[in-house]
Amino acid sequence: MARLTPLSRERCLDLLASVPVGRVVFTMRALPAIRPVNHLVDGDTIVIRSNLGTGLASSATADGAVVVAYEADVIDLERRTGWTVVVTGAARLVLDEERLNRYEGQLQPWVDDTMNCVIGIDCDLVTGYELGRAG
Amino acid sequence: MARLTPLSRERCLDLLASVPVGRVVFTMRALPAIRPVNHLVDGDTIVIRSNLGTGLASSATADGAVVVAYEADVIDLERRTGWTVVVTGAARLVLDEERLNRYEGQLQPWVDDTMNCVIGIDCDLVTGYELGRAG
């Protein structure tokens, strides 16, 4: 049986930045939806490129944001060790030209898609756990 | 640049059954939530053990079900190949004693938790993609 140890916010963001891929969780037509994407961490913002644009636009609040969750994990199936980090926060289309150019240069989408918007996710709520063997 | 190829329902469920771990996506206090768990596939039902019980109970409809998404993926970071499968469907506590005993024997939770309910997720909507190199 394994043990879950909570991780600090700093450690969570470091771990998130150490992997290229995570999963964005959002609501689409009132149903829970999840999609794997690649990401980068820029300070307190997770940046992804995806075609959530339609979803974002259709369910956005007045300031153009929707709340999403973003998850990444590394789990060693043999040893039953690893970690999982979940960030919950407001997601917005990045419209600022300077940031847009920078992110588009740093973050290549894996999949060819005509709708690859650049989206920033605020790290409002950050939780993470290390999974390790109990003594 | 990679290419996404849609997979059949059968192939999706086979792939899901081929890995022990996925991520359950649900709504908790009106926020998107996600948690890695281990699973088994029993026909058209995904079975997990988790402490979503409180969440299930608090947001359940008349028949005790909530709609969740369940995702699993295998992604080769070097080659940029792999697959992702997402199942969306009604999740219900398994209360039938025979099924409960069988699942509890087959599915050991990784993490020691006093609230490990057994939950069945109907495979109502199954989508999956293979990620491969474009030619």
C-alpha cells in the first residue's frame, strides 16, 4: 500500500515544468472533457496550445475566462511511486502580441491543427502529491 | 508534426484495459477536478476505487449517477507517438454485493484510504486517437 505526501506549491510547479505533457480538463456542452496537450510553465501561468478556443469562447464569463483544471503526473507502474499535480484556475486566450509570439516560438503543438489558440491558465489553486511506498 | 487517427470503440476499450491507471474527471464544488486512479474494464463498465463518494453523493441525480469522464493515455515523449482514450458516462456507486466482492478482489487501491468506494462508469461515449508521425 502506498502513501500520498502533499507537495508544496513551488515543488508542484517545478514538477509540472519538468514534463512537456499534461491534460487540460474543462466543460464542453455541460459535460466533463479532458484532452492531453503539451505545455510550458511561465511564472504563475501554464501555457498550452489547443483548440479549446470554441469551448472557451462559448462558456466564457464576462472577462473571457473559464475555470479549468490542468493535471500532469509521472507514475512508475512497477514500483508504484510517482507524483501528480493538479492546477485549477482561470484560462484565457493569450491576445497580447509580444507574449503570443514568444509562446508560439517556445511551444510547438504536437498535432497539426488549424485551431491552435494559445491559452494561459492561472495557477490559482495548486495541489500535488508524491506517491511513495509506506514504510 | 504528428497526426491523430480516430480509433474504434472496441480498440479504445482494449487499450484502456491494457493499462492499469487512468484519470477520472468530475465536478467538485462547481470546479473541474481530476484524480489519477487505477481501474479495470468489465465489459462496458470501467471500475475504479476512489473516494469520490462524497462528490458523487452530493452532486448525484435522482438515480444516484453523475456524469464523469475517464481518460487514459500512453505517450512516447521521444517519438511523439501514442494514444489517448476518453470515456464519458454515468458513474454510480457499485452497491450489488456480488459485484462489490468481485471488484474488491480484482482491484487493489494503490493508496491507503478509508473512503475507497467502488464506482462503475458506463462507457456511454467512447473516443480515442492514435498519435503517429505524419508521412
